[in-house]
Amino acid sequence: MKRRVVRNINNNNYAMLEKLVAYHEAGHAAAIYLNNRLKKLPPVFFKILLDNLQDGAVVSVLKDRDGLHGCTSRIKGGRLIHTLPSHTEDQNAIRFQFTDRYHPAFEADIVNLLVGPLAEAKYIARMDNEPFKIQLLTVQALNNYGGEADLALVHEYLQSYSDDQQVQNESLAHFLTQAFAFVDDPANWAAITQLAVHILACDKDEIACEEVATVLEQQYRARNRLI
């Protein structure tokens, strides 16, 4: 599912790179705010940190990283589980306590991580007038949409959950389906799009969670007025 618009980025289309980063980070931020609230989980502090993707900065960025995104634009904070269980002699007991007490937060963090590259993938699909379907996606394909760091952290979560590779794979498929459903929901996609537009227009190095909440709530109210 590596699309035509992706190849354009290698032809110095920096404006497109900015848009992909904006949708990626908007996906993460919208999921942290909306998905956590939907699951009745406590709010968490976060902010969006944005690189300057202009001129020479982008050139160095593209040279320094394999794949599409070399920028360090990212979400700081936003995770409900700040520290994953470490490897100890009593790892099985730790896993039991971790998954039993924190499963809702564990699940939300993983889904929120996956939403970022999925939002980017959906934006690219729409730009190429191609379908965005779960059947066309694999976990590995998310690497084509700036998902390397997200997937690395997801795998840390899964390894803290189980040593069994089959269990990890089945859990990941389940979480990917949830994340896809979030991105593909029209209301959520409208929120992601509005936040991405705001990111592109605001010309800031960082956007606080309060500002994200304001944008998303405005979109929610505007959508309700149209229904």
C-alpha cells in the first residue's frame, strides 16, 4: 500500500512532507484526546512538537533517516502507561498484574500509537483516489507512513504482555483493527483533518494539549450543528 504520492516526496516535495507529518501527528493527538475519553480513561498531558520542515532542514532530515520521515516531529507525553514492566525474575507475576490492572490503558496506548501512521495512510489514499481498506493494510506497511518509532514502541508493549509470538501477533491484529476503525470513522476523520489543518496553519514549534482540545471541540460542535 505504498502509494504514488509517497514517491513524490523523494522528488523534493516538501510541502507534501509537511502535510503527511501534520496528519500523522494529528492522528495521534486526536486519538489521545477522543479515544481515551470514549473509553472513560483519565485525561493525560501531551503536546505536539514540530520540526521546521523548510529548506535545508528537510534536506538533512531526508538524508538522516531511512523511509519517508526523518523529522523529529512527535507527541511528547500522551501515554497512560509511562513505564513498561522491566525484565525481572518474577516476570510472569508482573505481567499478570500489569495486564489485569492496566489493560484498558494498555490497549488505548497501543491503539493511539497505531492511529498516527494510519491517519497518514488514509490521507495518502485520498490524495491518490484509492480505497482505504483494512484488507489492504499490514502492520509492516505502516513503516511506509512514518510508523517505525510507533511500531517499535507498540512491540515493547506487546512484549511486556506476553512472550508468546502468536499471542503478540493476534493482539496486534486486534489493535490494528481498532485503530483503523477509529481513523475510518467520519467524525474522527473530520477531527483529524481539522487538527492537521490547524497544525499546518499555526506556524508553531509546539502545540499544547489544551489547544488541541479547543480545536477538536470546535470541530465537534460545528459537526453537530450540521447534523
